Amino acid sequence: MIRVDFDPATLSGDRQAWWRAWQAKAKRAQEGVEETVKAGAPPAFRSEVWSELKRWLFKNVFASKCAYCEGKVEVHSFGDAEHWRPKSEVGWRRDGRLEQVQKDGVPHPGYWWLAYEWTNLLPACQRCNSGAGKQTQFPVRNQHIFEPGECGTVEELDQREEPLLLHPLRGPDPRDHIAFDEFGQVYPIEESELGTTSIEVLDLDRALLTEERRVEMQKAENAFALAFLVAMTDGGSLREKVDALCDGSAVYSSAIRHSYGHWRRRADDQLFAGADPE
């Protein structure tokens, strides 16, 4: 997972027009949800609205990668429109068993009031979002908020609950909490609670994902070595070449940044002065 910089206020032209149109759809859909809840019925969701945003985010913001594991998604599947705060029910896996979050014996209804909040919608792969992955989990350090009236803005909600799940668009920067060894194994930095919980909830240490990261890190090391040789030969900028290799659009770019660090430590620091991609 990496920090992804995206602010809808900076959009222009066709992208801005699309965003405004989608926001209008989301507003109408949310009003429908609020009407059903007010009438005492379960929330009636329109999945096509968040599916539309998922496709747009994959293409325009996340480079067709899962927002969590950074693996390519749309080449192999449609991907999921993942609700960071679950919309219908909330669970927490304890000792391998997914249990519902409850208050006074009443299950959490889900954060239905955030069903169409764009910052709560992330494009993800099925493996991060289902099975041994996230599903309906949303661990927090404090108490879960059960109703919209208990809290105001999303920022206030975060302050009250203190989520233990990293978010690629806001909150703590993932690279301050999650790192990788030279074999693609993921681990929390300095036993970070946020890093530990995010790895567990999203199943970021699954075997197939670890092996894919290892392969891509090895490819990156080979590319770093070639970039160094080319820079020494043609006098070009090693920093520019390394920056291109560590670009956030690459699969597993967070692991590749760590791969660069592992590789550089085995090289001559004098030759690499000023080439750090961080």
C-alpha cells in the first residue's frame, strides 16, 4: 500500500464534468438510503453507483492496481468497490473467526451513511477484500460509532474511533508503518499497531502475493543495476532513472522502493550520492 495523492478539486475538463455527475448520482442514492432507514427498513443500496466510481478510480487514480496490495486487478478480474468502513455490518476477526461488532447485544448496522462517500470507496482485488482478507472487518482502537448522529464529519469519526486500518488516500502514511524484506515478506515497522493490523486484516502476507512481490523486486534490482551502468556510461541522471523505476504506477511500488534500499546498501554509497528515491 502506498500514499496516493488525489484531490477532486484539482480535476478539470471532462474529468471534472464526470466527477460532478457522479457526485450528483451519489447524492440521490444516499438520499434514498436515508429515506428507507428513516422508514424503519434496511438500507436499500444502488451498487451500480459505487461500481461506476470503482472503474473510474482504477483508471484515473490507482493505475489499475488494488488500493491495498498494489497488484494489477482489471487484467484478471473486475475488482471490487471496497467500502473501507463496511456499509452493512461490521466484524473483526479474532483467533481466525470473524465476529460481529456489537453494542449492548445489538450488531453494528454498518456505516450505511457512508455508502456513497467517495473517500470510503476504494478499488480493491477480491483476495484483499474477501476470503482470508478484509470482508466486513473494521478494527478500531476505541469504540465503534453506530449511528451518524453520534459524530459529524469523517475526520471527527476518525478521531473518535481511531481506525487501525491504513488508508491509501488519507490518514497515516502507509510507508511509515509497513515495510518489506528482500524476499518480498511484509512486516510492520517497529511493531506498528497500524501496520500489524493492516497486514492481518488485508492478508498482505499471503504466500502467492509474497512470491509475486519477490519476483518484481528482483526485476527491479536488475533494472536498478542497469540504470546505474547506463548513467555511468552516458552521464545521465541516475536520480531520474531511479525515480522512474520507483514510480507509484508500478505494481508493488512500495516493495520496490524497499528493494532499492536493500540493493543500494550493497553498493557504494559514494556512487549513489543524491539518488535516493525517497
